[in-house]
Amino acid sequence: MQVVYRLHLTFGVLQRRRTAVLNHCAASRNHQTADPTCQRGWCRLCHNRATFSLIRIDSMLPRSMRSTTLRREWRAVSVYLLSCCCHVEGIFSHVPDLLHEATNASIDFDHYSHREIDGSVTADRVSDKGLPHSILIEPVFDTLNEDTSNVVGYVEGVVLWNHYMTGLVPDGVNGICCVLQNSCGQSFTFTLNGTKPESVGAGDLHESAYDGTAVYVPLYDYIYPNATQQLDGHCEYYMTVYSSAEFEEQATTNLPAVVTAAAAGLFALVLLVFVLYDCFVERRNSILLEAAEKSHNILSSLFPQNVRERLFAEQKEAEILAKQNDGQRARNLKGYIDGSMNGVVEEADDEMGYKGKPIADLFSESTVLFADIAGFTAWSSQREPAQVFTLLETLYRAFDEIATKRRVFKVETIGDCYVAVTGVPEPQKEHAVIMCRFARDMMVSTRSLVKRLETTLGPDTGDLDMRVGIHSGPVTAGVLRGERSRFQLFGDTMNTASRTESTGVKGKIQLSQETADHLIGSGKAHWIAQRSDKVVAKGKGEMTTYWLVFASSGGSSGPSHANSSEQDPQETKLEVEEESAPKTDAQQARVATEKTSRLVAWNADVLLRLLKQMVARRKLQKLPLRGIGTVDENIYLQDGNLIIDEVKEIITLPTYDTHGNADELDLDQVEIGNDVVEALFDYVSNIAALYRNNPFHNFEHASHVTMSVTKLLSRIVAPSDIEYNQASGKSLHDHTYGITNDLLTQFACVYSALIHDVDHSGVPNAQLVEEKSQLAQLYKNQSVAEQNSVDLSWNLLMDERYSALRRTIYTNEAEFHRFRKLVVNSVMATDIVDKELKTLRNKRWEAAFSNIENAESINDVRNRKATIVIEHLIQASDVSHTMQHWHIYRKWNERFFFECFRAWKEGRSAQDPSESWYKGEMGFYDFYIIPLARKLKDCGVFGVSSEEYLNYAQRNRKEWEARGEEVVQEMILKAKEMDF
């Protein structure tokens, strides 16, 4: 509070520091004459004939709130009123506040004095009754006895209440309403906006809505804390503080909610980070654990347990030695630097470059097995790399499982050769017996697996079998250290076992004399049968060997996976005798039926995958997945129409489609309906039934052609020099003349390969024409067998049973006619004898791939090339055996010879084929096979397959020239022994 002083009479103003006055007041509390009012906050004392009176208002807050936070917020206010008088006998006394005398402060002299002291308040404002102020008057007596003393003067102070309100609240706090009242019935309202108060007016003007926020503050409570009634002649002041709408708006904030939300968000973020970190750590640990498990499995497959333990021990020693060497090298380096070592740094490695001794031992009692997949090389020449690895992985996984159960250690695999040993690294007394049982289980497992795989890997897979050789003797075994260390076996036993296998026979287990002796010594003499002839092994000379036959004592037909080396409860007798009895007709029919069933499943699966690709492409193009049956399918069933007349020079294929590649879709997720799948398998089964039991032109040959078409199409779809993506899709389309973009074309090619020899009679068309058969007359002596195949297959497809299949193959009229044209052109192309057709195809090839410019459009040129490429694809596949491995060529060449020989024996051929077979094959290679292979390469759409076909054709031609005559003699001998 600021106090305005007005001095009367001639008293001077005595200014003293507040600290000195307070100290004086404190000292007076022990003075004998101290007034008791000092204890209530008043202090009176005399000093140097002058009298001082101090009025102290310590706080405007009630006692109950003096120690609370509100006291700190509102800032405790201490107001000091110093009144003084300089009269010889003058003594100050005190009179409390006199509001009723406030009107006496309205004289001009008072206003003048007030303006002199406080220039911030103008005279008119002081005189304004709306700006409340109070008068403090202190009388001055001539003696200390108030009862008898005379008043010789007085001190008067004007108190401005707006100054009292100043600084009660800090800046930034607005809208606090303070109502100042007294017991005399007066009231004034102030609004506190920061440190500066604003007078609202006389009366209680607070907002009634905030009555509940009132805080009552008695100002007189400090002076008269125990007063129970109003003091006579005094106006007791008190103040009531209220909130307001402005203060509520300012004080109302969403900061707590924001802070809470931020804290919750931060907590959630931290929690998420920890969860993600935990997931990352768990995933990383699982990856590490999986990698460690894989490493352990790999290590277990490479090294026996005792060798692994020695390797780990050696590694630990090497780590310890490395640490020691590091310290030694550091000391050597320090010595080298300070000159004490004379520049010589010792090396810890020995002269051979490895620390420690090699891990190697001699095992005097062991049995080694070499097992080779007979026919694998020829089989793999017809397959894609993925198919080759599918076969090897399937067989080797089965062998590994059997080896684990039989306690046989797998040494390694070299190509299609599986090497295993018993008696190493752990000695086994019955090592030869254990190995023979393992070999038997391998043989049984192989025969079962290859038949199952034939449904996915195609023809000839079921014909694969094992050729096994076993030898017993001492071996040197150990870890051959290097960049790719592994457990290896060395010694003459390994060489002898390898020779025993290579001189063996497909489907048989050949044993050396030493292994046979071990079996005899173990009481297993009934397991072996001596081979009738001696074998000549490279580096070994003549060897006496034995066949493992397993005399049956129980009749079990499956492999036994006993964990011990003891005799199995049931022994399996394998059909591995040297001279097996010929199969009866019933047995041959059963084997043929089982093989045909597997081929049916494989062909149907190939077509089914293409159908799924077609459906997937239609989904991408947002086209109907099936036709609605509005296509006129009877147009090609009219009598009198020759199929050969439907051959087209140009078949128009669809233009490039930008809807993506159907190959990228998961075909297992594509649904085409069980009715379509069942119809497809039934149709292929009926097609297989339409093939006759010819040595060459049979369903197996058709499957072989289908496999070649599929392989060539896969090379067309994904040539090695073009990578498919959205940007290069158009280039791929143009590169392959549109074949890649039309899945219906690919389906038609595979379908044509399947049906191209349906109902083939086993004699050439020329013989049918010469015999004047009904077929020759029906088809006017032109491509008789080919037209008949198309007619029979097409009529079967048009059967009502296959309506769902047809609606899936083509969905509209255009696709229906394109499918028909592709089938006719493809099947007719397999007639390589018809001179007229051959001449037309050669002309079309020249027109398509010659450098002579013509007036055709770009689309016509592309379609012409596509048409002729498709025809040559079918032609090459029909004779693909001539452009594959020598053994494949020998197999099918022999069958074709038997077919021709049978026709001659039956009187349906005028010439004995053996008389011209050798020269005929030479001419066939020179004038048809090799030129055809060159065309495949020249058209540039078959990738590495075209180069592969040409190389095989040239090698086979060279091999035939060298060995053909000998081969022909062998075939003649076999043919004469056959019962046609």
C-alpha cells in the first residue's frame, strides 16, 4: 500500500529507513514503557525528543491462508505507514481508520498536498467518490498522558485502495473480481487484470453466477483477531474475491488432457518400440537359431560325431593360441620398433601352413557303397534344371533318412552317385550286413519314388533305377582341410567299390568277393548269388562278384528301417537275380497299365496348369472365365470336309495385352472347378485308350512329344536374353511372334502333341494308301493317319461330357476357330513324308524368314512367323529323340525299328527295314533332322534349347556313323527273338 502523507503545522518530515524503524520497534518490545499495542502490530517509541508511530499491516489474508500456496500466488503485501512529528514535547498516538472522515479529505489543500506526493493520481480522481480512499489520522499530544495531554497537532494519511490492489496478482492473470466492503455499509468493486486493478464502480458488481467461488478476507482480523463485535467509531474492512467468466475462460484449458494424451502417446510409443524391439530380437534369435540348426545339420552331414568333437576341440585350441600369438606379435612389434628384436618377427604357423596335426585315422574294417542312378544322364537331357533337382532331392532325402535309421554314414554325393560307408567313424562288427540292408532299402525306395514322380516329371521317370556296388576293406578317413573342408575316404577300397558299381547292372546290387566273405561269415550266405561271368575292372583286372538277392523268409515287400544291425524280422527278396524269368502277358499288361495311368496323370497335369494360366489371364483382363455355350461347335463335324484343306498359311494371333503376366500368379490358388478337372482327366484317359499298342507310335511316344513341346514352350516363354517386366513385355511379345501372349496357342500346341498319333496303325501313310484302306479313301490318300487322329480326338472333345472343359478352353467364337486352326496346322505338320505339305512349309519358312521385303503388314509378318514356328516346334518334338542324349535316341530308334520290322513280318511292308536302316538314318539326319535343328536355332525364339537340340543331333549323327551298323545288328537279333 502506498500512503500519502500530509503534515500539519510546522513539523518537518523525518525520513528513516524502514529497516531502522523495524529494528527500533523490535527493540522496544523489551522496553519498560512499551505499549501493549506493539504486540498487536503497533509500535511506539521516543528517540531524541521525537516520537515515532508505526502502523504495520502485515497481510491482507486471514490467518488460515497465510501458510498456503494462495499466499504465495497472491503475494503477501506488507504496508508500512510511518507518521512522525518534530515537536519538543510532541508524542504520537494512534487512531484507527476513519472512513466516515474520508469526506474531510476533499478540501483543496488536501488535494494539493496529495498531488505533490503522488503525481500519478489527479485531483479530480481523488475527489471522485467512486474511487475509494480512506483517511488515517494520528493525533500529537504534548505529554504521554493521553487523558490529561493536549493535542498539539496531528498527522493525516490518505489511503488509495486502488494502490492497495496493485500487484496482488501477477501479470497474465485476468478477470479476478474483488469486492471491498466495510461495516459502515459501503462497497466497491475492482477487477484485477494482472498487476493493475481497474475500478468497476460502487456497490457489489460481481457476476452472480460465480457466487460459489467467493473467498472472504477480513482486513481487520490482524489488528483485532479476537474481536467479537464491531468497535464503536470504527469501520471494519473486509474483501470478498470472486471468479468471473473471463477468468474461467482463461483458466479453463485442455492442457492437462493434452499433456495426458501426450504422456499416453509417449508411453504407447515406448511400449511399441519395446514390442518391436522384442519382436526383432525374437525374430533375430529365431533366425540365428535356425541358421545354427542348419549349420549343425550341414556339419553333421559332412562329419561324423567324433570328428566334429575333434574339430571343435581343435578350433578352441586355435582360438587360445591365436590370442597368445596376438600378444606375442604385439611384443614382437614393440621389440621391432625399439630395436631389441633386430627386426625379426616370429611366425606361429608351421611349415605346412596348418596348425596342429591332421584329423585322420585308418579304419581296417569298413564297407563302402557306391550307388548310381542308371539312365539319369539320358533322362536329365530331356528335362528342365528344376526337374532334375526335384528328382535328386527327393531320392537323396529318402536315402539320408534310411542312412540315419540304419546307422550308415553318408560320405558325399557326386552328381547322381551316392557314396556311403559303415564301420567309419564308429567301428561296427556287422558293417557288411548293415550296408547290404541299406542298399536293399535304397533300391526299394527308389522304385517306389520314381513311379510316383513320373506323374510330375513326365515320361521315362518310372524307368529309372539304381545300380549299386559294395566292397569291404580298410580305408583312410579324415578331414581334408582347406577352403571347403569335409570328411573324405581314401584308399584302394574306394576305388574297388567304384569299379564294382560301374561294372554292375541296372536294378541290381553287386558285391565284391570281400563283402561276400563278410556276409558268409555273418551267416548270410543265402543273401548272395555268384555272378556267372567275371567282370573286368579298370586297374583291377578280372573280378569275381556276387549279386545280393535276399532269400525271403517272411514275404514283406517293403523296406525295413530297423535301427540296429541285427537281422530284420522279415527279409525282402528283390528281383535282382542275374537271369530273371520273363514276365507273363498278365504281368506285362499290369505294368503297362500302371505306366499308362502315370502318364495320363502327367499329361492331364500339364494341360491343367495351362488352363489355370488361361483362367488367371482372363481374370486380369476382366473377361468371362468360361464360355456361355453360344459357339456353333458343329461347323467342323460336317461330313465331306477334309481336315487337310483347313491348313492355313497364316493364323492370326492376338495383339499384345498389357494386363500383366499370368505366370506371376500362384496357380494353386486359381480355381477352375472340379467338373473341368474331372472332365480333363477323363478326356486324357480316353485319348490314351485310343492309342494302339505299337512299339513306337503309342501313348508313351505321344507323352514324350508332349514333354518336348512343353520344354520348348518354356524356353519361348522365358528366353534367357529377355527378362519379363511391364516395360519389356511388348519386346518379349514381338520377339516370340506373339506366342507368349496367347496361352490358348500354347494349350493348342500341347494338346496337338498329345493327340497327334491317336489310332496310329503302326504303318506309314503310303502303306495305307497302297492297301486302299477305308481311311485312305475317306481322306483321299492325303495325310491319312494325321487326319484320322484329328477327327477322332476332335469328335471326342465335342462330346457332351466335356462341355465344361470346352467352355474353359475357349470362351467365344474367335477363340474357338483359332484353337481349331492351331490344332489342324500342328498335327498336319507331323506328316513329314507328304511332299506337297513339305514344299508348302518350306515356302512359308522362306517367306517368313528370308530377307526379301514384301508388302505385308507388320502384324501379318509376325503372324506368318508365329504360324511356321509353331509347325516346326511340333515337327522337332515329334522326332526329338534324335536330338537328345544318345541313349534316348537308341531307345526310340530301336522301337521304331521294331515297329517297321513287325510290319514287314506281317506283310504290310515290302522291304526288310534292316537292309537300309543304317543308311536311312544317315540320310534322315543329313536331310531332315539337322536342317530342322538349324531352323529352330535360326528362328531365335527357343533360347538355349535350339543350340542343345542342334548339338545333340550332330553328335548322334556322328555316333551313328561310327556305331550304327553294330547297333543295327543288335536290333535285328532282338527283333528276331520277339514274338510279334
